[in-house]
Amino acid sequence: MSERPIQHRDAERTRAELLEVATSVFADSGYSGARIDEIARRTRTTKRMIYYYFGGKEQLYLAVLESVYRGIRDKEQTLQVEEMDPADSLRRLSEITYDHHMANEEFIRLVAIENIHRGRFIRQIDSLRDLSKPALGVLDTILDRGRDEGRFRTDVDALDVHLLISSYCVFQVANQYTFGYLFDRDLQAEDQRSHLRSMIGDVVVAWVTERT
Amino acid sequence: MSERPIQHRDAERTRAELLEVATSVFADSGYSGARIDEIARRTRTTKRMIYYYFGGKEQLYLAVLESVYRGIRDKEQTLQVEEMDPADSLRRLSEITYDHHMANEEFIRLVAIENIHRGRFIRQIDSLRDLSKPALGVLDTILDRGRDEGRFRTDVDALDVHLLISSYCVFQVANQYTFGYLFDRDLQAEDQRSHLRSMIGDVVVAWVTERT
DNA sequence: CCGCTAATGTAACATCCGGTACGTTCATAA
DNA sequence: TTATGAACGTACCGGATGTTACATTAGCGG
């Protein structure tokens, strides 16, 4: 038996592992449904460490929330919608958002869970507010360009567009199970993807494009 | 102390009261978060009766799910989108859907909860499938009319339109807490309502309207 | 090599919570 | 009136679950 040179007593590793597993368990089962014992069991450490590093179940959940939001925003900031035709930019942004949501079901689930709790936990993390608003900057730039070129309506707000795109993309992930069951359509199916992926861009562009 | 002539031993009333309170508690706290004791406490009967009438927590939750879905579909079927201009009909349908969702937060929350559970419970209630699909009939009729008049695109599916409208309306209720907090905009605020209410109709009409 | 402390493990505790055993009461029908 | 069963209440059980008291070990500075 080859003893792996496991780094024992690695505070950072232990903490990180707990956070990672906790993210997965909370996303799976919700706050009440998640079990401290299960989180511990799935790591290489014990329940005791959750209290040592986080203080308790609630603080662990808060740490999870903050970490996933930061992770998402970090990823978002690396995305670049290149300088191009404003309509194409909107399409591109829509597709990026779509892909992004599809690839981060765990995050969407945690957001849904947080909303079930009426935002009770997220309200305790002030730092997240400042993280979100800049996300509208790109959209604002695109809309400005389109308006300058006289091709976009002037009465459409960036936040409204964001709301529209978010709604669509979040729904496909968050409500896939009930929708899929009730209407017999698997929103995650490969053959649906390309259609659904391009659809929201069409919708947005059709909406913001000025008609004469 | 005037003894109210309460009807004791009224099986139907007891069952109904349990179901009503359970709906509220499950919508508030989720399946795991809901407490059998709390449900009982909020009724005029005892915990024992939950097991007498429903069998257990899970069966009670299933009964709640089925009853709210039936209630929603019943209400939907009484709605009539009158014969009028297809574009106006779409706007009207959008607004009806918007109002409907805003007025039924409890239902939206139960759907969200069910999706957190990946539809595990709803899949046990076959009867709900047949209840949902007819809801697309109205939409189909409107789209047909618009297409016949040569004013709507021919490649837009009723289910796609439904998906778009649902996404938008569900999101406003389901994600109001995180969205409201992160972007500092209360989606339920009175002054937002009229704008958000008319917006989705504009979006849909712009999208399905044929441009030449 | 020693001592100190951060990091970890063990084992239990106290409470919560879904579920049930058992007894009681009321309404109805014969 | 009485027998009977549906409807209801009480009190409790047993396991699950978040939390902690206490003991232990590894690793680092001196």
C-alpha cells in the first residue's frame, strides 16, 4: 500500500473541500434538507471541522452562497462581447448567458433555494450587491451603440433587457423538471438546445429594434 | 362564553382545512422545511388527523401539489381571450398570464420547490399531464389566426411562445428576492407593475410579427 | 528536541420531528 | 335505546440531527 503523501493538517484544503461538498449538498437538498452529517461524510474530514471553520450550518450555507456568487461574477467578467454590430452583440450576449446558465445548474438551484427563503440569507452578505450591478455595463454599452446608430428603440432599459434574458435562461434550468414533465419536452435535450439557444437572441433583437 | 355551533366530526371540513394549511406551510418552508407539527398547530385539529386522512407527510405534500395544480388550471380555463386582433390577443394573454402569476405566488413557490426536488413528487401524479397541454390551445388559435392574416411568422411554435411568457412571468415572482436585492429593483412595486405588465406583450408581438 | 498551538478526531448530548399505540367521543342506524 | 364504527385526541416513541465537550496529534518556532 503506497502511502500517498497527503498533506495532513492543511487548513486551507480542508476548508475548501468542505465548502465544495457543502455547495453540492445544499444545491441538491436545499437548506433544511441538507444534512451536516452528509456533508461531512463526503469529505475526508469530520463534522467537527464544519464548526471549527464555519461555526455552524447557517454560516456554512452563507459561505457557500457568497462563494458561488463570486465564482459566477468572476467568470462573467472574463466574457467579452466583441465590438460588432449591436444586434449581433445582443445575440451573442444572449447565447453566452444561455450557455452560462446551462453550465451552472448548481448556481441556479442555489438561487432558487435562496428565493424560497425570501432572500433571508443573501441579505446578510452585503458585498454581493456591488458585485452584480457592473454586470449591466456591457449591456448598456451595446444598447447605447444601437441607439446611436438609430436602430434601437430609445425607451428600452438595460435592466429590462437583462431581466428578459435572465428570465428565459433561468427558467430553462430552474423549471426544467415540471415544465418537461407537464409539456413533455425536455428543455435540456441536445436537439432542443440549438433552437432554444438562438431563440432568445431573436426575441431580444426583435424587441429592441426600432420599427418605422 | 357562547359556544359556537361548530360542526364537530366533519370529515370534509377537517380534511380541507388540513390541506389548506399544509399548502401554505409547504409553500413557505419547502418539503423538508415544513413541519407536521406546525401544520397541525395551525388547524383546529391535531397531527393525528394528518395520518388519518393522508397517511403521512409525503402523501400530504402530494395532495397539496395536485390540488394547487387543479386549482390553477381550473382558473385558467375560465379565462377567455376574446376574438380580436391576433397581436392584441397576444398582448392580452400576456397580461392575463402576468396578473395570474402575480396573484398566485404560493403556486409559483410550490413549483419552484418541486423543481428543487427534480420533479420527484409531481411525477407520481399522472393526472396532471393531461391537465396542462390543453392550456396551449388558446395560444395555438391566436397564432394560427395571425399566420392566416400573413402578419405572424410561420416558424414560431405555440410552446415556444408559452415558454417565453411563462419564463418572464414566473421569474418575476420566483426570483424577486435575489433579483430585487442584487439589482435594487422591487419587481412587485406598484410603479413597476404597469411597465413590467405591458413589456412582455410588446416583446412577444415584436418577435412573432413578420417583418418584410 | 521541546513546547506550544492550530488542526483534527471521538463520542456523546439534547432536542426535534415524523410517526403511532391506544383510548375516547359522537353520530347514525337498527 | 343501544350498538357500532367513523372521527378525533393524548401521550409517547425512537431515530435523526445540529451541536459540543474533551482528548489527541501534527507541525513549527525556538
